Amino acid sequence: MNATEAKTILLLYRPGTADAEDPQFAEALALANSDSELARWLEAHLAQQQALRAKFKQIAPPAGLKEQIISEHAAARRARAAWRLLGGGVTALLLLLGMPAVLWHRPSPVENTLAIYQSQMARIALGPYGMDLMTNAVVPLRAYLARQHAPADLNLPPPLQQVALTGCAVRQWQGATVSLVCFRTGRPLPPGKTSDLWLFVVDGAAITNAPATGSRQIARVNRLMTATWTDGGQLYFLGIDGQEAEIRQYL
Amino acid sequence: MPDNAEFESLVERFYAPLYQFAFSLTRAEADACDLTQQTFAIWAAKGHQLRDASKVKTWLFTTLHREFLDSRRRQTRFPHVELETTEAELPTVAPLSISGLDTSHVLNALARVDGVFQAPVALFYLQDHSYNEIAEMLGVPLGTVKSRLARGIAQLQQLLARDIAAGQLRTDL
């Protein structure tokens, strides 16, 4: 092995790993011990690689990601268990009684937990959604939502009432109608975006574990910093692509 | 479907490195979160089919990478290139000052590296895997992984050096 071949091999050498046990690396490292030019090259190369490696290791998962993965799994397990119960007992009985049509009109499985609702609404906000109505006026916005039989009687915190509206949309979630109200806070917007603050409102009864009236939950969901609360029987879910201090200023 | 305790233990061990890999590939937090969540969702549905428990880590990274490729709908087929054929092309490593760069600069440069090299280079720098594991995750022979790494690392260094020379990046030079 000459120095050029050793460099080719040592290009992939990672100190502190099992690489050193590889005979090829071991041979190249031995050569570096006896070749001062190669040793200098290796030292500079490893320092550079370590610096690059540190940049990759700086990538940190957002707070709440682990909890969200776990809560969605738990919800899915409960849903499966419920379906299994239905499948094994009630469904068989209904089929026996000749009522298969009833099944077609049953609501979808019990995946109506707060965590799943928050996760799915956050994805809507961050995704390429379209607004049904673009307006910065509250009266036509409420009227539109009312016509769609979506939550329209919104009780917004005073700071949120000061934020410019951009429009609204209506979505269906587990058989419930959700109002999506979009705002623009005045921060620079990413290309193609018209809003940077989103409020989802749904009948609180649609969520199995909606927070009690008076309590307010602040949590990161996906990339959004969010606040969730219940008021007047309706569940409010407000999200912004930012930090906790930013969401709190609208509450 | 695994029970909650087993699943939580798995998430605890692997969600951070999986997210780091996903973010290295996508450079977008939302996409990286989606990929990480999707990977665990697939594990919950299909993980019981894995017979060798020691392969869980490889299985998760393989799945995440496959989901990433699916999401990008990549159509290009990449040839396997053995290390021996690339030796003549391996560049001399130019001295760089990396310490002044942000992670985003490095990932932006990685995004400009040929697509076939990006995943192995990310896995190389995240340093959680042996070369055999990386080969298994990417579904290519060991020699191909090494040749892709050599070329990918060289490309990354050249791009960073070029950016620094062009004054596009803040450095400590």
C-alpha cells in the first residue's frame, strides 16, 4: 500500500468507531504512523471531518415529536382494539340480523383524540391548503362559516382579534365540521404563503379528551407552536410557525 | 401491533437519529417530522414481521429512506460503481474551515451533491452505523457504498470550498 492508496482508504476512516478494526483501515493507519506527510494529511482531514460531523449532530428533533409519535400509536391501538371488538361481536350480530347497511353509516373508528386532531390540523396548516373565502373582514367570514354549518360564533382572545384576517376554510374531521380561520401577523411570509397564524375551531364534543374550559395547553405540534383551549363548548386550536412567546402574544 | 411500553422504548432509542437522518435529506422540519412519524407508523403495522430483533435499527433507517425516495418519486436508476473504478477520481482534500459554518449551510451543500450520494453521506456523518449497516439500509453492496461515500464526501467538500471562496458563507478563516 502506498500513501495515495492509504489516503483513499482513510478518506472514510471514522475514529472512535469500529472502523479501526477493519484490516484495510489498520494497514493505512500503520502507514500514516511511519509517513509524516501522510500523518499531517490525516490529521487535517480528521479535524475537518470532525467539524462536519458536529454540524450533522447539531440537528435536534423539535420538542414534542417523541410524545406525538407515542400518542398517535396509543390512539391507533385503542382504535384497533375497538374495531376488533366491533368486528368480533357487534358486527357479527348485525350481519346475522341482516343489517349490513347500518355499518356503512357508522362513524369512522374512534381516532378522535386531541393528539390526532392537533396533528392533522397542523398538517393542514403547513400543507398546501386552499382557502374557501379570502377576506380580511370578520362579518363575511362568519357568515360564510355559518352557511357551511361550521363553527361561526367564535370567541377570540382580544390580542387575536387585532391580527389581520386573510380568510377561512371549512374541513371535515371524523364527522365534525371544522372552521379554519387564517391570519397574517405581519412577519415576513415564506414564498407562496398568505397566512402565518391559523385557528381551527370544532365542536368540543368531537374530541374525546378536549381540555376542560379554563385550561390552556401550549405545545409544539409538528413545526407549529400551538395553543389549545375550550370555550363555550368549542375547541380552539391556534398554531404559528414560531416559538412559544409568539403564540402567547395572541392569547 | 407492539404494546405501548415496547413501542415507547423503541421511539426513545431511535426517534432522534431517525429525525437527524430525515432532516439531512429533506432540510425541512415538517417533512422530517412526517418521515419520522411515518417510519414508526409502518413499524407499528409491520414491525412484527421482522424476525431478527438485532436488525430493528437497520429496518427503521431502511424504511425511512424508502419513504423519502417514494415521497420524491425518484425515477432515476443509479448504477452500482465499485470503489476500484473511482480511485483515479478521488480528489485531494482541500483545507476548509468548517467551524464557522451553520448546519444549514452544510445541509444546503449536501442537497447539491448528486442525489445518489446524499443518503450515504448523511449516514456517514451521523456515525451511528457501520458500513455494512449502511449498505444494508441502502440495499447496495459494500463496495458501492464506499465508492458513493468517497465521491459524495469529495463533492460536499468541493461545494463547501467553492461557497467559501465565493464568499457565500460566513467562515472563521
